Amino acid sequence: MDKSLSSKIFIGLFAGLLLGTSIQYLFSGIAIFDVYLLGAAEGAGGMFVSLIKLLVVPLVYVSIVCGIVELKDIRSFGRLGGKTFALYIFNTVIAIVAALTVAMILQPGAGANLAGTISESITLKSTETPNIFDMVVNIVPSNPVQAFANGDMLQIIFMAILTGLAIQALDSKGGPAIRTFKVANEIMMKLIGLVMSLAPYGVFALMIQLGATLNAGTLASVAGYVALVVSMLVFWIFVVYPIAVQLFTGISAREFSRKTREQVLFSLSTASSNATIPVTMRTLTDKIGVSKSVAGFGVPLGATMNMAGASIYIAIAAVFCANAFGQPIAVTELVTLGFTVLLLSIGAGGVPGGGVVMVGVILHQLGLPPEGLAIVAAVDRINDMFCTSSNVVGDTAVNTIVAKSEGELAQGEQGYDRDLVQTTS
């Protein structure tokens, strides 16, 4: 079933891209294609993404609560959370260092002289670099309903953790609440399965939009920049993460890549870490064998703060824009730039286009021309696709490593079975 779904998603992705490109270059100006077909694709793609996002907030809340109440030893929560958080931050820092090192060596955008070549610049909204202290303070919501309505993941995670800890503290009295959340989690898994059956069609519609809006002239002018970003992200997806998983868990790099194939294809089409949460959860629990307690806690947290892909994207985009507009970044500015990228990548948000917003912020912080954002935005859809894939595969890799260290990993196609692990260990 999984192989069949992956194949269908793969076919939908390339068929949609081919059709969209044909509309742009062969059938441009024909109303039935330009208006009706693209309009239908936009509507269908938008409905599919909205359907996925509809599940995200309740899935995050329920899965984290279930993950905590399933911990037999509540003291393991602190250890689990500490490991997951530390690995996410470490992963992002390594990605930033690698991206800035490669960008400073290859100097994307150098000699491009793009100043004044953009006919329409993008006006940036007044914004500031995220303040780490404000982020911490804002984790505690003053209005839980507003937190759910706004989809504020950090606040939702905080409330879910409190709820799970409170249920755990009830001991035997918490039995009914535990059963309720477990049933709710099963309902969410069933809904995810139903929505995922529509994935090939949703991916097809989204790719039609992408193929019909690519601007060949703009792509040609920044080909080196796009190639560098995509190459770095692909390296992270298919080399860094699989090797790290093999080193720390024993799962072969090839096996890890095979089991994350569906996740990569889905994230390429949606360009949304949040929308890919259900697929990431299923990849971890059903394919890799990570326990629900580890996946339920780590995946929603990763969709919020494990943005190594976004950090690579933002760092290279900043160096590219600086070079392209004749204001290269000095080596002495790299530490400040790296720390800013770290904060921005965490605050990028798991939604399509989140990276562009953060690139706009960093251009403003560095005093670079806002025209640079127009160039970045023109090719964002391509970079954002691979950026998202890197983010979500990173979530899978980190949670697999954490699960192995916690004894919560059972390798096999049937997923995690706690009783089986206890019997054989």
C-alpha cells in the first residue's frame, strides 16, 4: 500500500509539473487552460493543503498528550525532551556553519551586478529579528482558544505538555482521560489515512500551479544560487541524515532513505513542514518503528524548531543577495549572521513561503536592498520545496536517533510494538 501510494504521488508530481509547464509555454493565452484549468488546479490544490492543515492542530495536541501519558516513567520525559531539543539545535547549528562556509567559498551572486535589474521591488513590512527572550515568554498563552485559532505551535505544545503531565499526576484516576486521548489519537490516525489517499490528486494540482508560474528568464539569472541551495539541501536529505541514522541506530542509510521516500515526495509538493506532520508521524511509527511516545512529542516540536533546511536556505540567500548587489558580507560578520539565521530559522514557521519572509527580515537587518527579496521570491517555490524536505527528514532522523537511545525503536515494517521489545530485550 505504501509503495503504491508513493508511486502515485511521484506520478502526480511530475505529471502536474509537465502539464503546468506546457500551459505556460504552449497554451498561454488560451482561456480554457489559463483561466479554467489553472483556476481549478489552484482551487483543488488549496483545498488539499487546507484539508491537511485542518488536521495539524488537533493532531499536534492529541499526539503530544498521548506521548506523555504513555511514558511509564515520567522522569524519562525530561530526558526525552532534553535529548530531542539538544539534537534539533545541534542539527541547525551544524547546517548553518556548513551553509555559510560553502557560501563564503563559492560566493553565489558575485559579479552578478543585479542592482537596478528588478523592475518591481517588494516592499518589506516593518519587522524585527525574533528575540529569544520574547519567544520563551510567549510560549505561555494567555488565551488557549486564541492559541488554537492562530495555530501557534509553541503555545499548543506547551498546553499539551501541561495536560499530559496533569493526567500522569492523577495516577489511576487518570485512566478515563488516558483512554479518551488514545481514542482521539486513533481517530486522528484514521483521518490522516483518509486524507493521504487523496495525496496524489492534491500533489498533481499543486504541481500544475508551480509549472505554470515558473519564469525561465528569472531562473536563468540566478541558476547558480538555486543550484547551490538545492545541492546543499539534497546533500543533507540523502547523505547527512541517512549516514547519521546509520551511525547512531544501525539502520542502513539506504533503508532510511527508502522509508522516507514518501515523506520527501509529499513535502516537495506541499512545501509545508506543518502539513507534512501526519506523513512524518506515519513514517516514524509505521515504517521505521519509533514508539508513539517519542514520535508524538518530537515531531510537532521539530516542525516548529528543527529548521536546518530553512537555515541553509536563509544563509545562502543572504550571501547571494549581498554579493549580487555589491555589498559582500565580511568574515567578521559571520558569527552575528549565523546567530541571526538560527533565530530566524526557528521562527520561520512550517508553512509555504515562510523562508521568504525570513530572508526579507535578514536583508533588512543587514541593510541590503529590498530588491533582493524580489529575486529570492521569484525562485522561492523551488528552494522551499527542498528546504521543507530537508526539515522533515531531519525531524525523522533526530527522532529515530532519540528513540534508539531511549530503547523505543523496533526495526521492522510493522512499526513499534512495546510488548515485543520488552519480550525480546
